[in-house]
Amino acid sequence: MINNAPKFAIVLSGCGVFDGSEIHEAVCTMLAVEESGCTYQCFAPNTWQARTIDHFTGHAVAIAGDEDNRNVLAESARICRGNIKDLSEFKAKDYDAIIFPGGFGAALNLSDFGAKGAECDVNVEVKRAIEESYKEGIVIGAMCIAPTVIARVLGKEGISITIGNDKNVSKGIEKMGAHHENKGATEVCVDSEHKIVTTPCYMLATSLKEIREGTQNLIDEMLELMDY
């Protein structure tokens, strides 16, 4: 490990594509950061999932308020072998970058974009983390559907992001004040002015190989913005 290597905060939203973090995207993010000679710390908001999905049947088995619904922080801990912190502990000054992997959890738990679209609300700790990161000037990365959360918080700044080429989602992004750029599965949108980097991942990707490539491209571009 290189001394003084960049430190990444990775914000998870549960465990599983349909109700939390997309596991391939989350793991490839950790791998890309580590292979780039950098370090990371995982975080997640300590809140209840909007719903819990049986990933074998695809059916909801619990919703918010049900006794057997699941906690976002506890579920996210599954992905990183328990090495995770409550997002309330995140301080932007301690990191060089923050990344939000995708999965429906980004649009259900980090925000409710999946239900409300452009009028969505963002979890209070997620909003604080994004605003603090932007103010501190650290690089912000997001993939898959997660850029919608960034758009809701920072759209007023005129940021540019991508989720691929989905017309309905891109319209929602534009309504939130952000600019959307169509990109391919492994391509990256780099907003140098606002230090934001985004990539479509499973909004377009059809293989784990593409996820690995797109995620590495994201990390590479984030490091470029750090002059690393």
C-alpha cells in the first residue's frame, strides 16, 4: 500500500440488487479501489429498508414497519464482512472520495426516487454526506441508479451525470436540475468542475466482466481528478 494513498468512503444501501446494494457493483468497487493502491471504509445509513425482497422468487416478503423487515446497516455489513460504520460517523475531511454503488437500495433506502421520481426525498444522513463531500471538495462517484441521489442533492449546482440512456430516469434527473449524458455500459461521465464521476453499470451492463471494467474506469477517473 502506498503511503498517503487516497481514502475512499463507500456508501452501501443494503445487500441485494432488488432491495439494497447491487453486490457485484459493491464488491467490484472495493476491488478496484484496493487494486489501485488505495484504501476504503464502508458506510451505510442506520435505517430500515423500504422493503425486503426474496431474491429467489422476486417477491416482497416485508415492507417498512413489518417486524421481519431488515436494517440497511446490518444488511450492508454482509457485503464487507462486518467492516462498516454508521453513515452518521462519516466526515468528509477524513476522505479523498465517496462512492455510491447502485442497486434498488439507492432508489428505495438512500432515497425514495423509485416511488416519487424527481420529487423524491433523500435520507438525512445521505444528504448530509453528499453536501459535506461537495463542500469539502472531495470527489463524488456513483453508479447504476445511484446518480439520481446525487442529482436530487446537487442538481441545483448544474452537475452532469449519467445512468446510461434510460429516457424516463434521465428526464427525472433533468427535472432535478442536473444534466444527463448518455453513456455506454462501461463508459464514464466526468464532471471535472464539480468533481463528480458516474457510470451506468447494471443500468446497461449484461455481465460481471462489464461491471468490473466500468467500475475500474470510474475509479481511474476519480483518481485523475485527485491528480493521483
